[in-house]
Amino acid sequence: METHRIGFQKGAVIPFVLIVFVVATITAAAIFSLFNVNLKQTISQERHIQSYYCALTGLDLGTAALLMPTFQPDGSPGPTLLDEFRSDPYKTPLTDTFMVTNVSVIITIQSTNSVFIKPDSPSGSTDQWVCVEAVGTYIDGNNKGFTTTGRAWYRADDPEVTQRDFS
């Protein structure tokens, strides 16, 4: 007595197994590709965040240098760097760089003269502003640099008036 199974014929198992194997391989490759792209985006985002915090640290250090009083030889407090920029708007910009493993931060403090109009200033405003700029760079293991520039603007006659921006 001969029995027949519905839907299967002799020799049909091999093509069925091959089709299942090909579909499983393509699905696994697609999932692996998605994970790989996600990992690269996460690493890139992490490096940009590290460069942002480098720039933010540079701004904080530059601001501290700008607003902290200097000390006279007798130990009494002297003028701040902001006072020096206020009295000499054409003072030479100050630049400092510090480097740690995979990180460099360049801090520049400069005055803007009285004809400079700060971005977002009211029309016709010619206030003197002092700009603290910090460029934070993170170098990853592949020597690829991620850079963020931060700027803090201080009005020379009122350092409480400030604005920060990052790019």
C-alpha cells in the first residue's frame, strides 16, 4: 500500500531548506548591518559630546581667567582681565592650549572694539564685548577629529550680560 503526503513530493525538501537558509541569511545580514550602523552612530555621537564638553570646559576656564582678579605684589586684589580689556579694547588677544590624551582645547580671549556689533545686538548698538572662545577637539583611535567651538560673550561694562553659543 502506497501513501502520499500532501504538499511534499520526493526531492522537494532540498530546495525548501535552501530557500529557508537564504531567507535566514539575508535576515541575519540585515540585522547585523542595522546593529553596525547604530553602533557607528552611537560612537560618533559620543565623540561629539566629548568635544562639546571639552569646549564647555574651555569656556569655564576662560571665563574664570577673565573674571578672577589678579593679585598685586603686596597681595592685594588687582584688576580683572575684563578690566584690562575694558581699559584697552585693542589689547592683544590671549590664547592658551591644553592637551590631555585624545583631547585638545584652545582658549582665546579677545576684546571687540567699539564699532563691533555683537550678533543679536539691538540695531545701532556699539557696546564693547569680550569674547571667550574655546575650541574642543576629541581625536579618536582612528585619528578622526571631532570639534566643537563654544563662545561666551561678556559686555565689558556689565559682565552679568552674557550669551553662549556652540557650533
